[in-house]
Amino acid sequence: MTDRYWAAGALFGLLLLLAGCPKGSQEIKAGRQAEALKDYDTALVHYERALRADPLNTEYKLKTERLRFEAGQHHVRQGQKLREKGELPLALAEFQKAMAIDPSSPIAEQETRRTMEMLASSKAAAEGAAGACSGVRCVDRTSRARRGTCLHT
């Protein structure tokens, strides 16, 4: 009889322990760890999983929204750094990631549009310089077109 009471008590204790842990707590823990490492994309994934496990949890909602903003801003900053280096296609990809993560970000939208305009004007300038060589055989047309020069042979 004592064994039965002990087993029932252990089962009851286990149920209390499990009930005390909110759903998604492991995901929140993993999200915090990723956030501490500044891996905002991974942190957001974990926070979103926690929110799916417990959609009524206000803490999870707030963490997810905050991380959505942080991850979007991180990609905007990365894109700005790349654009300053002249790496427009990579910068555009970062701005597009920011828009996908946080569609409400006006900064990501603005930076995407600005970078697309820069890419278009860069392409038009390169095509114009390359067109100056038409009809004449040029050496290394691509690299010289960027500088606006052409060597005729």
C-alpha cells in the first residue's frame, strides 16, 4: 500500500512540475542564448516557436515583436555597411531580408528603394560607357567601361 501512495505522490509531483513550466520555455531559453550571441535571426526563430507553442503568452508575443524589430535593424545596418563599401547587390539582399523579417520597417523599405536606384544608375552608366566603344574593338571592355575608358586596338 505504501508503494502505491509513493507512486501516486511521485506522479502528482511530476504533473505539478510539468504544469509549472510554460509551453515554449525551452525555445525562449534557446532564443535568449542566440540573442546574447547577437544571432538575431536564430533568436527570432526560437521566439516564434515559443509563441506558436503558447499563443496566449504575452511575454512571448512581446519578445517576438522586439526581436523582429532587432533582426530587421541588424540587416539594415549590415546592408548600409555593404553599400558604403560599394557592394550594392549584397547590400540590396540585406535590405530585402530586413523587409521580409519586419515588413512594417519604413527604413528597410527606403534603403531597398535607394539601393535599387543606385544599382539601376550604375548599370545605365556602365551600358553608356560600353556603348561608346561600339563599332570599335576594345580591350577589356568590362573593366574599362566601369571607369569610362576604352582602349582601341
